Amino acid sequence: MQIYDFEAPLLDNTPQSLAAYQGKVVLIVNVASKCGFAPQYAGLEALYERYKDDGLVILGFPCNQFGFQEPGNAEDIQQFCSMTYGVNFPIFAKVDVNGPTAHPLYDYLKRAQPGFLGSEAIKWNFTKFLIDRNGTVRRRYAPTDTPEAIERDLIELLKAKAPEAVL
């Protein structure tokens, strides 16, 4: 199984297959507009703008499970992201990342890269998962790991050759 096997609705509820991101370096982040880490949106957008032409895509998944810090509807989230931080990377519909209602993508990500001391649970908003061009979950980052701090890891994966097309 890979991230490409999953689908999730975008913020406007349009179904989006993650297979659309095959061959790209993907950074998946659970986001929340009322979170103290929300200023990371600016760093994420800066990374996206700097490296999108090199094959980076950032996928934001709003989540309201931590301190109810994403209470708004899709329109509220879209307005906050675009007006406050100029976000252009894809934002998906709200998901749960823990528990019995967690989106299957997050169950997969947590198994692929458990957190501190092997715990699979996501502890807070702005936990990040870095996926290489082959769809392998390479690293999990804590909410306190800023976009700028993970840039070196992104660059290394972006330098790696994209997988050959299967004939």
C-alpha cells in the first residue's frame, strides 16, 4: 500500500485521488487555523512556491481534534488560508487523524512512521509526513518542527530522480 491508494475530498468536496501526486515529493500536514502553530502556513507556502516546479506538493488536511482549533466550515478555512497566508497548495476537507473515525490515509501514515517512542497517535496540529517520489513515507515531523527546519530533507528528496514510468 502507498499514499497513492487513497482518496480524500478537497475543501470544495471534490474527490481527489492521491495518485495524482505520483512522482512528486509530498508533504502532508494536519492543519488548524486557530492553532498557535498556524503561522507555519507561511513557511509551508514559501516552501511550496520555492519548490513546486521541482516536484514538491504540500497537502493540508484541516483537523478539529486538538483543542477544537479548526471549528470553521470549508468556506471559513479557505478564506483564512488564502487571506491570511496566501495559501496556494491543496487543502482538503476536514478529517480526523486519530481514533476510530480517522481518515484511512492517516492510519496508514501513522503506521508507516510512528511518532515518539513508537506511538502512532498524532499529538497535535501541524504534524508533518514527508513522502518521497516513490510513495514511501520517509519521515514524520513534530508540530514544533518548522517548515524551514525540514527544508534540507525536502531538497534531498527533490534531488532524487523521479521513478521511471511503468510501461
